[in-house]
Amino acid sequence: MGKQLKQLTNRIQYLPHDPATDRPILAAICGRRQTLLVDAGNSDTHAQLFLSELDHCHMTNDHSVVLTHWHWDHSFGANQLNSVIIAHENTKMHLEKMVDYDWSDEALAHRVETGVENQFCADMIKKEFGIDRNITITLPTITFKDEFEIDLGGIRCVVKHVGGDHADDSSIIYVEEEKVLFLGDCLYPSIYAQQPHYTIDHVRQLLETIEMFDADIYVLSHESPLSKADFMGYMMLLKLICDLTEKHKSNHSNLVNELSTLLNRPLSQLEEEIVYCFMNGLSVG
Ligand SMILES: [Zn+2]
């Protein structure tokens, strides 16, 4: 059996993200007494894969799981984990709304039409679960408002609510001893809107909070872990586009021209997309 688990630091292992069905990174932070899992996976199968991988490494001590936010790909595996689930109070609120959802093609299509669900997530749910969509939403056991601290034995994790455009319940997990910051999806744009967007105020507030934590490795759920240098570059880019959006407002070509002059090259596809999301955010307020 191929071992898919990767070592992030001495005491943190992770299962890499998988774009095929939008599976996010799942991680295990291992203390002497307890293991904290970061996110529950997008399905029973995803959660089971993670548990069996952890089993192979003989990581059998008690575990609890913390959810970075309510989105399906981070939470639907929770019922397989048989553990205490820690989440922000809004995460619980959002999940509560979904407990009685019907997951048939018709019901999904209806929710996409009414803007409750987005097309990408609906497609990925169908792909992950196939025809037999037996989805059980498990509600968090412990909720917090602003911050939550858990001592795993020789290693402490701070879970902090940050919100942002992507999801109002987004929370980050800081592991000081390992200098790792788990960001979930908090830095990604909103997806449950007509158009994906970033708002200047939300992004600035988010970056300010993130900067309070000093880490060497930054983990965004749908990409490979980033080094400090790479992450700083990403933060700088977001800050710069905030400033330029404020300056040029909806004048897209002036914004793009100034940004590419500053970067001394044409924009990458990612940069184009970020600018597009900021433009969309102007009308959101
Ligand atoms: Zn998300």
C-alpha cells in the first residue's frame, strides 16, 4: 500500500490535497498525549484514507479534529473520525442548516439555481460521492467565538477565528513549537456569490491578523505548503492589489498597467484572477 502521508515537520504529518475531487490537505499535529487533526475531509472515503494512513504510522493516541470552516470538502468526513470536533460557532451554524439537505441531482441543481450552492462544488460532490450520495453531516462538539487553545502534550495549538471573504467562519491554527500556520481557505476569494470576489477591507484585516503569527511554513488547504519567502510574496501581492484597487477603482486597465509596471512583467494567470476578484468586490462594498 502506497504511503501517501507526508512529514511537514517533526510532529506534523499531512495528506496532500487532491484536485481530482477538490480534497483539501488534512493534517495531524501530534503531541505526547493527544493528536489534533486539521479538517475532516470531503467524504467518508477521504476521512478513512487519512485514518488508515495515520494507522500505518502507529499514530493511535486519542485525537480530536478542528474544522477550518464549514465547506463540504473540509467537513463531510467528520462522522468517520469518531472524535471531538472543534469549530467556530458559525461553522456549527452553517452545518446545522445542511443537516436535512437532500443530495440528489435535482436537489443539488435547485440549490445551484437559487445560489445556495455553487456549480463547482455541486460537480465535485457528485464526482466524490458517485450515485450513492449517502452524506451525513456531523455537528461540532465544541465551539468557540474568538480563540481556542489546546495543549496536546509538549505542543500547543492556537485556533483563531479570522473570517474573510471566503467564509465568515474561517479559522486558522497556529502551532508555535513547529512554526506552522494552517490557513484553511481563508485567503481564497468568496465562492458562494454571483462572482468570486475579494473586498479590500476584508483582505487587509485578514493579512493584519495573519501577520501576528510568526511561522516558517504556511499551509493553504488546496495547494502545497508554502515556505516563509513564498508566503510573504503572496501577502505582498495581495496588499499591493488592495492598494491599486483603492487607487484605480473599477478602471481595470489602469490597474493592470500599473501592476505590471511595478512587477516589470506581464501578469500571471493567478494575478489576473486576483485582480478580477477585487474588481468584483468593488460592487460588493
Ligand atoms: Zn472553502
